[in-house]
Amino acid sequence: FGDEPNDGNFVCDGLFWPDRSPHPAVFEAKQVYAPVIAIDASIADHRLLLANRYDFLDLSHVSVRWAVEVDGAVEQHGTLAPVTTAPGECETVTVPFTEPVLRPGQEAVLTLHFIDRRDVPLLGPAHDLGVSQVPIVTAPSGGPAPDPPGLQATLTGDAVRSASGSVQIDRTGGQLRRWTAGGEELVTAGPEPRVWRAPTDNDGIRLWLDHRDDPRLTAHRSTLTRWVDLGLDTARADLIDVQIAVRDGIVVIESEQLITTTEQGAAVRSRRTVRIDGHGTAHVHEVFDVDDALADLPRLGGLWTLPERLERLTWFGRGPHESYADRVASTPLGRYSSTVEAQYVPYVMPQEHGNLTDVRWLALQDTDGSGLLLSAAPTLQAKASHYADETLWQARHTTDVVRDDAIYLSVDVAQRGLGGASCGPDTLERYRMPAGRHELSYRLIPLAAGDDPGIVHRR
């Protein structure tokens, strides 16, 4: 830990933040080391297998609280009969829930919390030992609602008009700009294809990179060193072609871009189709082809820039804190509410933060509830931040970082996992981005005041 003066706050390069709340990694370690977990033995028969991972204690001191959650909302809950599973043993238990009745597209999961009933020193009474979650059922989607008769998008010059508002098409980059709905701006620009993220300490120690010509540091090559050698931090997207047409009342924008790096001949090719329908929904489908030389990218996806006022953040995915492909144990599936500002994690060395995995939908709203919904097909990774990757990459301390008067919405196929290479092994192969073809599909939907994002998503 390193204490530094900062307006009277406690600043820590370790396990706690200035408000003394734990770092997300603390929750991850807690869950990985959880002394009791549930295994799906036969959920169809409401049976689960409880595994006691204590070496010397049985589970007589543990209460098992369960809840059936539908799209993140608790519909049933209770406490299991006492269990006395012996150390190192397993026990089959029956959870007395009723099969939930789902609407098209809804998901139901069974969540179990294991509570230590003892009053343990330092932990206190009713300490949460960990959580397990088991999928129950997902209802088939009902499919998209048909457009009402006569509801069509129109194209006048580069302006698309629909029932909810208008969008300006930028032909020089194949992007959307000045997207308005209900008289308010929703998007200022996007999507811009991206392969770079602000690196983490596990990607590579940045101060070593700053002195990479020092012969004493030649042994300290890292994933970050390779990325910079490839030129991923300065990669640029060049438009090859853009075609705009109106088909059956839908405006279709087809573009092709080439993301080039300093590595001779290495590129990522993006082919994107954006369809704007009569409702004002933008349907985005993007295909990326990654050259072999660029395997193991930091991330792969697109970036939207939104106005600062869409500060309220709600999502259905993993939470409540940031998660990555190899750091999801402590982030059960649920519906979570926060703010964009709260997603910033004040690492002393500014770096990537706030990623969300297994996202079904994510909403960014104004104080009145109007805003924009990101609706995935079926899931993706996403994040919302006031801090640009370029700003974080150039900064060397938290005090160097300046908050932007904008929101950066990242919509990704995936990000590279975190691994532990700053003081241990690198990210496992299965959590890295391979070369080859990758696809990303989602919708952006204007939200009116009073709309429930989950209901709009299921439509």
C-alpha cells in the first residue's frame, strides 16, 4: 500500500479505493476461495449438489438462502433446511421453487447465497461466504415486432428520418452523427472500429516500456511491448467503401473499413451493415477479419460517443462491478443500476476499467428516463466511461487523467482477459482474441421517459 495526500482522502495502490470500498479483485478472490459452492446436479428436479470445501468444518453454521430471479428481478425466495455436510464432502439438496412462467425472451436463474450465521471476529454476524448461480430456463424469443403500416424510415440527402427522430450519416467514415430523438441528442458519433484498449498492468509494466531502450530491461518484454511494436496503439481505420440505400422503408448503410497498423501488411478488415427502421432503431451487424499477425488483440469492437447527460446506467449482465473473460466468478448475472461516473476505477496507474461481460442489454438514460438502449444478440461485452482510452494510455498517474464531457460506449466482441503477468502467469490462451473471423450484432434503440429497458429489449 502507498498512502499519498489527496484532498484528505486515503489513496491506495492495492485493495481499497479512496472511499475504503474493496477493489473488485477482493470480491473475485473471496468467491474463488468460497468454502461452499453449489453444483447443478439436476435442476429439472430442483436438486443441487452442495460441495463443502472446508478441510475441518461441516456446514452446520451455514444458512443457504435461495432466490429465483427472472431477468434480474427476484420472483421467489427462501432458505433451505439446515445442512450438515461433512468437510470435503458433497450433499444433495432440493430447492422448493415453483417453475417460473416466462414471457418471450426472458431468463430465469437460481441464485444461492451462503451465509455464516456465527458472529466471527472481524467479519461479524451473517457474513456472506459466497454465491452460486444456476440457469433454470430461457424462453424463446418472440421475434421482432412488425412495423405498423406506413411506418418507414426516409432518406433525404444524408439525413435519415424515422418516427422517433433523425440521424445524420457521415459518408467520409460510414458513421452516424447527430442522432436525435424526442428533440434530444442521443449519439454524437459512431461506431468507430477499435482494436486498442488502455493497457492494464498485467498487459505490461508501462514504466518499463517508457525505458525500453535501456539494455537492463531487454528481458522485460510483455504483451504490451508486442502490441506497441505492432502499432496497435496508433492503429487507424480507413474507409474503403460506403453504400447507402433505402429498401422497403429501411435505410441501409453498408461500409467497409481497413484498420491498419505499423506492422507491414497486417490489418483488421471491418464490414458493417447498419439498418435504420421506421421506429428509429439502428440494427448493427459487423464482421471483422483479423490477420494472423494480429492475433491476441487487446479488444475488438466499436466505439460510440454519447452526450454527457446520459449518466444513468442500467444493464442486464454480470455485475455489480467490472468483469473480464477470466474474472467473472464474483459477478453473478443480474439487473444492475449505477452511473457512468461510478464505472471509473481509480488505478494509480490509469488503465482499462469498467468492462461488463455477458451483457444482454445496457441502457444509458437522462434524469427523466429518456436515452438509448444497447440490445445485444445474444450477448456481448460493453462499457461506458467518461475517460477515453487515449487519455488513459498517455497518463502515468490518476492525477493526470481528465474527465471528458462525453460518454464513450464500447461495444465489443471481446476484450483480452486480465491474466496476472505483472507478477505471475499471463492470460490463458482461451481468454485471448484469436485471428480469423468475428461477428458482432446488436441494436441501438431510443428510449422514451417511462420505458423499461428490459421490456424494450425483449421486443
